[in-house]
Amino acid sequence: MVDREADIRGPQRKILAASVRPMRAAFGTSGIRLRNGRTLPFIVQREWSAPAGHYAETWYLVHPETREVYFEGPIRQARVIGLQAATEFADEVVQPIELTPGTYHVVFALGGQMGGQMDVEVSDPGAEEAA
């Protein structure tokens, strides 16, 4: 018999999977698109693994070098199922956000603690076609 102990250090809140994609499929399957320096509608999806309970859940769009927060997602009181099952959330962002093309971080928080982050490419297809 092998004696194994669970790793229970830390808050045990983590993102299992996440994606950011344009709301319209015509603009691609990942990333954020711009028009005239403002974002077009996009969707942020994520799956959490955390101990069962109720938590404040949100995400942030952050500049990778300065760590400036360009956008804070909606804060919801989320019910997380537990460590053995992923709990999924998705937000549609329809309000335009002023950004420049480049790579940004999307940082995910549950109960006031970071549970993961991902890079997202922000691009302006119109500017690329004009060049």
C-alpha cells in the first residue's frame, strides 16, 4: 500500500481552462478584435476548480508590463461545485474598451485570490489589411 497525502497547501483555487474569443465567429476563434482603437464584443470563458462554496468571482484585463488594469469583469457571487468538478462561467463584454494591439493578460480571481491567468492577443484586422 502506498501512503499518499493530498497537497492541501494554499487556497486550492485554480483555473482549469480559459478562453477569450470574439463574439462574432467571422472575427476568429480566439483573441480580442479592435475597430478604431476600441474592442469589438468578446466572450471570456473559464472553468474553476476550488473547494465547494460561494465566492466573489471576476477577471481583469491587464497590461503585462505595467500591470495596469484596463478592464475589470463583472463581479458575481459564484457557487463553486467543488474540487472534483469544474465550475464554468462566461461573460460577454459588449462595451468598447480603448486598447492598442498587443498581448495582454487576463487574470482570474476567486474569493479575492488569483487562480490563474492567460495571455490574449488584441488585434485590429482593419489596420493589418491597410498596411
